[in-house]
Amino acid sequence: MRQPLLLLAVLTSGGLLGIQARVNGELGARVHSSLDAAEVSFVGGLVLLVLVVAAAPGRRSAVGRLRRVPARSWWWLGGLGGAAVVAATAYGVPIVGVALVSVCVVAGTAGGGLLVDSLGLGPGGRQEVTGLRVAGALLAVVAVALGAAGDRHASVRPGLFALLVVAGAASALQPAAAGWIREATTDATVAALVSFAAASLVLTVAVLATGDILGRHWPHVWWLYTGGALGAVYISLAAEVVQRLGVLTVSLATVAGQVVAAVMLDAWWPSPGTSLHLWTVLGAALTVVAVGVAAGGRRLQAVP
């Protein structure tokens, strides 16, 4: 598949993550626990992936190949970055809205993607840090400040914004780890399964230690439980293309899709008590510019 089509596919999957943020945020608000909502999302995605892998002999063989190849320990932990984003967005969306949450996550994702590529942690190898790539990451940080400037919650939520940025940075490890597992097994679905298994295990331990998931009143609305499936589609696709596009490019293309979906959701389906502000839209637009600047810098990279 040509690179423009790969980027379009990642952009579309990024839009799915924007919808996932709203779904998980709504579920978390209804059960009064963002952690429990994140747990349900990942376990649901894990169950779906187990069924998909079990139903195909070729994918079951890929699981066997994974057991035989040498693997670095951090490959198994890539899903924790995704878990951090899901939990943080499930908590943040009802408070500040999808658009502002997404802009905060953008800053962390851009910086994390730049670092992961420069350290050579992705399957595409080490990517040289260029001026355009750094400029793109810095523009994303400016977009966070610009988006927060026009929101009435921004001045009193510095801790939440910092949490979202850190979660975004951690998420850059997820496509890198999934890409390595995909290379080892030749199956992106198995890579997504490993990622979801790690995240589900950690979230389960956290819920058992701090929550009361069985004692909550779970709503009987089917679409509130689709967040895991949306995430499974994204990580499977990211694992498939990250070797060709690089971690930063995949991360920023994903961000672009999320930003577009987030602004549309806040405009047409805002969370209770939130509304879309001009500064948030401008911040989102600047984030898209940052994506273009950083992606353009990839032509200048030298991969040793």
C-alpha cells in the first residue's frame, strides 16, 4: 500500500480514538469511575481479539511463533501506554471536554514519538532528530497552551493537563512495541492482543485494589461498551504500518484524526457542562499544522 493511503488509514483510525474517548468518558461518568470504565474498555477489546485470533488457524500459529522468538521485556509492556491514555481521557473528558483533552494528549504524544524514534525503539530503526521534527513537537506544546487559554476549566486544572500530557507521551511506546511483535509474528492482530492483555492485567489489579466494579450500576446502553473494539482496530493498524511510517509519523497522523473527531464531537455532541471555544479550535488547528511540520521533517531523517 502506498504511503498516502497508509497515512489516510491512520488518520481514520485516529478518528476512532476520538470517538473512543467520548464513549469511555460517558461510561466513566455514568458509573462514577474512570478507572472502571477503562477496565471494561480494555477487557472488552481483549475478549474480541481473543475470539478473532482463536477463530483463525493462521493467527493461532502466529501466537506460537511469538513464543519461540527472542523478545525484549518492554515489548510486553507497550499496552500500558494505551491504558494510561484510556484511563486519563475517561477521567478528563467529562471535566474539560473531548477537544481540550485531545489537545493535551497531543503534546505528550508528539514529544514521546520524537523520543522513541530518536532512541531507535521502533521497528523502523533510529530516526535522526531534525529541526522540523522538533519544531512540530514544540508547535504541539504551544497548541496545548493556546487551547487551554480559552477554556474556563484550564486555569484550575493544571494537574489534569500534566497527567494527560504524560499519558500521551507513554502512549508512543504502544505502537513501537506492537510493531516489534507484529514483525516477530507477521500478524498485527496478535500484536494488538499482547498489547491489550498487558493493559487489561494492570487495570484489573488496579480496579481490584481501589474499586468496586461488581457493585456498580452498569447502564444498559450497548454503545457505551464499544470503546475496546475501537481501540483494538487502532492498535492493530498501528502495528501493521509503524515499521514503514515510523513511530512519530504514526503518532502524529493518529493525533490529526483524533483532533478532527474531537472538535466535531464537542461542536455537535458536547459533554454536559462543556462547550467548544474558539481558542480550543485554534489550538486544534495549530496541532494539525504541527503534524504537517513534523511529518515533513521525516524526509530529512537519516536512519543508520
